[in-house]
Amino acid sequence: MSAAGENLCSHCFLAVGRRPMRVMVNGQSCAFCCYGCCIAFQVKSGKSEEWDAAWILIRLGIGGFLSMNIMLFSILLYTGAFSGADANVLPRIELLLCILATPAVVILGGPFLVETWSNAIRGRLTSSALIVVGVGAAYAYSVLAVVEHSGRVYFDTATMVLMLFTVGRYLEAVGRARAARDLEPLLAAESECATVVDGGTERRVPIREIDAGMRVRVRPGERIPVDGVVLDGASWTDEAVMTGESRHIGKNVGSPVIAGSINLDGPLLIRSSGPGTATRWAQICRSVRDALSRRGATQRLADRVVAAAVPLVLALSLLTVLYWAHRLPFDRALLVGLAVLVVACPCAVGLAAPLATSIGIGRLARCGCLVREPGALEALARTRSIAFDKTGTLTSGEARVVNIETEGVEADEALARAAGLERHSEHGLARAISLAAAARGLEPVVTREVRIVPGRGILGSAEGHQVAAGNGPFISDLGWALEPRLIARARSQEAAGHSVVYIGWGGRVYAALSLDDSTLPEARATIDALRGRQLNVTLLTGDIAAVAKRIAAAIGIDDVEAGLSPEAKRAGLERRRRFHKMVAMVGDGLNDGPVLAEADVGIAVGSATDLARETAAIVLPNNGFWMLPWVVDVARAVRKTILTNLIWAFGYNTIALSLAALGVLQPILAAAAMAGSSVLVVVNSLRLARLPDPSASLTGRSAPETPCQVASAVLDPVIEPG
Amino acid sequence: MAYYLMLFAAGFAGSFHCIGMCGGFACALGRDGRGRGATLLRHLLYNTGRLTTYCFLGALAGAFGEVLCTPQGSRVLLLGDSFDVAQRTLAIVAGLLMICMALQFFGHVRVFHRLSVGFAASTFAVALRSLLVAQGRAAPLAFGVFNGFLPCPLVYAFAAEAASSFRPLAGVLTMAAFGLGTFPAMLLMGGVGRILTPMWRQRGVRFAGGCILALGIVTLGRGIAPMAGHAAHAWAGGHPG
């Protein structure tokens, strides 16, 4: 059996026999002789992680040592091992139990006592108070029984209850740590260091201290700490967390790199293009941390219920003890009271929503979707109506200038002035105008005092004149002169479904630019997928009716409102809210900012705008529009998990509470079931981390430009210069 | 007494398996910077933790056996003698379990491969890993306590034996004898690291397998043929329970 060449156990180096156990550990195939060796191997060879819960574990181990000894002697005591001739050792055994139990109660009960005290001095009663009161009573009664040599002792109950609750706490900590793992890359911007090359020396500097122009070395496997340009080296990078782009992107000298992306295989030397605190990564980090520190609506409600329940449960338990004290010996009545306290402890309730929400946020973050408001996921899950802005959302936003009508000036002059104005705007049409001017080799006219009027147009001054570009209503509001012939030609362009931007200066309109905007290739499939999820889809646009109708027909939206000012869009949302209670609004982030803020859930798609000014609660990555149905799926899964968690936690508490008050439930069983309830909540929530990737959950989708599949899948091996 | 000596011997032999599986942990706990005494204390704590868990499991298994076999009208008359059906069933199950474990040591059978739930197993592994590197003086004790819960065929086999003793006290003593049997080798591992070649360990594991097989057959015998089982038991020194 131990012939040469036979497989050996990866852990203990013994022959594994004919049917070994094969497991992948850290990406390599290992054979084990038994399951214990498999775990032992993982313990020894796994990646060593910082583990916040380690101290709970030591506490648990010591407490376990003491309480297992107590249980051991108690089992012997209960089964009569010391009866008969050994009866005289009984008091000594009880004293021994007392000696073992005292440190156990201090070690395991300490954190609960501290928590109760720190809340009590602030006038709050938390669930840990229930444990402290219950266990304290059982322990005190037992000590008294030992001192007076009377009655039974319940050290086993006291320590096992504490033990099981500590196990529950530990599993909570593990669950939280797991939930944080997905978010860790997003939160690292504030904690990590970068290697700055200064002359010939290298030093480690916190990312927040990096400034523009510094040279930073990024080793393979490290995260790129700042936005910048590659000075030396070539490598592949993974930008999935920042952009949702799952393809690995090749970088060589001169390529721009994004902070937060991972340098995969070659050392890079980059020159920072801005301070480390100004990157999108750092902004995301701040906004995610904010989101995690706030609590959603469901959790606030649950918190209030818990706050009200604690004093009630204390009173109920007191009544139970009083009631049973008349019918049973006092120590039995005390046990019933303890069971009531233990079983009513609403630990799982406090865990139900935050864990599920942060796992949901982490799951979305893995594909570059950012949640800035924890309540947004719950709201999105409840929403039955979803409204879209058109430009930059349903359409590529990359409109082209297709026609220029002028009146008394050269087309190039109008375009140059328009470009000078529009380069201050991030609107899709504005970019198209700037691009058109650049394509003709025109130098934009320098324009100052630029003011953007959301949804209408843009105003500035150049060469001593006021310059304006905007839609029809904007121009008529300004009261500028407009040639009837120009109007007629512009109207015909609009009738053909083009967007028209009027350009004027010095109180007169000289040109009308026609722009055409193409719909996103994945828009139709996405809208269909949303409708398949019982969502009512609406198009609310500031654009003219002809364009809106054409686009809506192309992507299959029936409910269209066009020509809306931001105020009218808000009114449109309000009307829909009356029917559907909650409305989500999807836009590109800037020109519809006020509307996004007004909606119950604002969703911004691929906004290149400054995140700090972002008003949307959920931000999808660039070209991430197709992920929207998946985001809805995740939000619904999160809400479902929160609800099942809460129903379980509350339902369990109610049923078990009645059983305990009737004296049917033993305290240790109650505590075990309580810990089990926490485990169930943790496990139920952790299922969320295994939700399918967007591309897997959306079948029949037209091929998007950026599938967010497993980040390691190299779909396009061609090195892109950036 | 001879019975417990045999368990001790089986534990000692079985510790060749321990050296492979848990010896790595003993090595990883390593030496204490504060000197020889501190190192010894460290490893004694670790092993005490392990022993406590084994004894606890023994008490639970014994109590489980007792609860299962408390006469509740299940006694039947067989050949004029009264034998507890439940007791015999438990003995058969425990005996078969031990024989399976013994065969596993010879590499013939795979038991408990699909026992794990992903979350539980990996959480356990991560938990142990964090304790292994923790700095506190009490960490080895905590590590030992959890180490005792590692799914180990030896522990299962002896827990089965403890259950078939039908008494918590006997269960505790069974596991204690086994646990103490593993002490010398594990303490040695803490001091000197891996001293034995795999070949020697393989022989030790076979020997342990033989011991467990013998115990399993005796236990099985107690269930199938009570008289023969009793005879074998008497030969082995008798069961205190």
C-alpha cells in the first residue's frame, strides 16, 4: 500500500489509499487521507488574514475549556455518577463547579456586561441586558446554594448560555467580515500605502499623501493607488471594480491608469496626475463608508421594536418567575425566567438587515456598481415603476452633428462659437458639438462666465457678446431674434427626429445645429428584461416629442413624456408615484441631477461626472446600463433576505418565548436555538454573495460592450494603448 | 483497568496519526521565547485543551448511550436472559463504525468525506488559523479546545466506543485514556518537530488501525453475540460500566 509513487496526503504525508479525497486549496489540487487533514491543511497553508474576531475566539476557547469541564461534571452529577458511596464528595464537586464557573462567567459574560453598562449610562436597554440579568441571576443563585449547602447548582446553565451566545456573536463577526471582503478593495483607498520613488530611493507613503507629479511604483498584484500615466513598464490591469470592465486591459508607456484597478503581471512606474484623495477610487471609498454607517428603513423599524421589546421581556420574565414560584420550587421558577430572558434576546433581529445590505452592496461593488444609500436597495426592490431619461441613458449620448443651418454667418463660425461654449458642459449634445468642431479643425472661441441652465441650454460671453446655445424654449425665454426661415428649417429637422440646438450671440440666433443620437444596442433587451420583472417603464425626456417617440418605439417603451423641463420631469415622477407608490429614475447623472434626487431611487449610469456632486443613490459604471435588471434582481434578493431574516427572527422569538414562559423550554436548549437562529440569519445572508453575475442572470441580452463576467476571463488579448 | 490501558495503548499508537495531522499544529505553536518552562507550559496548555474536548465528547457520547439505552419497556427475553435491544444495537453500530475507521487507516474505506458544509468547514479553518498565530498566553489552550473538535477518525472511533459504554463516567474515562495516550507523541512534537519518517508513522498508523479494529470487533461482538462479547470483555479486563 505504501509502494513508491503512491499518492501521499498533502497534509500528513501518509499514503492516501486507493480512494483519496481530492480538494482544491488555493488553486492547487490536493489529496487528503481524511477530512480532518483537509481542514488542518487549510488552517496551516491558507492565506493568513487579519481577523478581527480572533479575540472573541480566544475568549471562546478559554470559556469552552471551562464550561466543557463544568458540563462534564454536571453530566456526571445528573446521571448519578456521584450518588451512593460517593455522595459525600457532592459538596466538593459543587465547589469545584463554582471555582470553574466564576472565571468562565467573567471571561464570557464580560463583554455583555460592558455593553449593557455602556448603554445603560446613556439610558438605553439593549438585548445584552437580558443575558446579563438572566445569567447573573442563575450564577448568583448557584453561588448561594454552594455557600449554604442547599439546593441544586446551575453553573452549567449559566456558562453554557454564555457560551452559546458568544458562539452566536462570533458567527456574527465572521459574517460581517465575510460581507466586508467584497467591499475591502473599495475601502482600501483610505488605508493602503503606495511606493513613491523619490530620486533613487523608494518609500511607503499613505495614498492620501500622494500629490500630482509624484512617481509611484506599482508591483504586480498591487492596486494602482492614483490616477496617472505609465512612465515605465508594461502590464495588464483589471479595472472591474472601478469600471465594471471585465476584460484585462493592456498598459504600456504613456497609457493612462485608473486608481483602484489591479496591476496584474508587470511592474509599472506611473506619474500621478492628481492628489490621491481626488481619485474616483477615493471618492467611492468615502461614499461606501458613509453608506455602510447609515441604516435602512427596515432596520430602523427593527431597532425601534427591539428597544421597546427589551423592558417588556424583562417584565415578562419577572412575572413568569413570580407565577411559577407559587407552583414550583424557587430554583425551577428561576430557570423558567432565565429561559424566557434567553429566548427573547433579539440578537438575530439586529443582524437581519445590516448584514444582508452590506453583502448586497459588496456584490454590486464587485461589478463596479456603487450604492451610496443603504436604503436604496430596499426601495429599488419595492419599486414597480422605473422612469428613464433619454440622452446618455437610453441613447449612446454620443450624438453627432448631422446638419448645420445658418442665417447670415458661416457654418464654421457658428460651430466655433458653439464649441467654445459647449466645452464647459458635460451634456451629450455638448460633447458632440465640441467633437464636430474639432473634426473640422476649428479653434473654439474663448468663452467666459459660462452658466448651465439644466435641461435647457448654456449661456456665456465671448468677444464682448453674450453667447447662448440651447433648445427652442430656452431661446424664446431669452427673447432673442430668430429668423422665420431658420425656424422653418429647424422645425423640419425636428420633425425628422433630430435634436436641434440653436446658437446665437449678441441678441440674435444665427444657426441651428441638428444632432442625431443613436440608441444603445442593449437598450431594447434591457427594457424587455425590466418589463419581465413586472416594472412599469416610462420615458421622461426634455427632448422634443418626435425624437422621444422615435427612440421609444425603437426600444419598446409605450409611456413617453417629451419636452419636459426638470420641474415637469419631477411632476411626471409625482404622477407616477401616485399610481405606483415608489418610482425609480435612471439618468446620466448631471443634467438630470435634481430629478434623480427627487425620485425614490435615483440611478445614474456611467456618469463621468464628479461623484461628490452625484445625487443618485445608485451609480452604475460606464456602459453599465445593461446591468440594470441584474441590479434590480440583487436589490430584490437583498430585500427578500432581510424580510425572511426578520420574519424568522421575530417569529422564532415569539414562539420560543411562549414555550419558555410555559416552562417547556430548558435555558440551555433556548440558548442553543438562539445561537442557531443567529447562524441561520448569517447563512441566509451569506447566500447573497453567491448571486449569479449579471451576464449569467440576463440571458438573451444583446452583446454588450463590457460584460462583467469573471474578472479573470481574458476576452480580448489585444493590448489597447488606453 | 486493563481495558483503559488498552485504550491508552491504542491512543499512543494512534498518535502516529496525530503526529501527521495535528503534529503540524504542535510544531506551529513552536517554542516560547520566554524559555523552556514557558514552552512546556504552552504545549501542556494546548494538549490540556485537546484532552478537555475529548473528555467532554466522551461524557456526551456516554450520556447519549445511556439515554438511548435506559430501559423503557424495550427489554426482550432471549435465551432466558434479558438483553437490552437498544444497547445491543448501539454496540453493533459503534463496532461497525470503529471497524470502518480502522479500515480507513488501512486506506480501504472513505468515510465522512461529504460531511462538511462549505461555510462551517472554511469558517472553522479560518478560525483555527487565526488562533495559531494569536499572541496571547491563553491562545494555545483555546487552540487545543478547538483542535479537539477537528473531524478526526480516531476521535470518532473512540467516541463511538465511549457511547457503547452507556455511562457518562465510563465515556469520560474512555476518552481520557485515549487522550492521555496521545500526549507523549504530541508533547514530543512540540519539542523536536517532525522526528519520525513517514514510513514509521505509516507503521504506527497501521498499528493504531489494528488496535481500533480489535476494539471494534469486540464491541461488535458485544452486540451480535452477547456471551462471546462478554467473554472477550472479561478477557480484556472487564468494562467498569
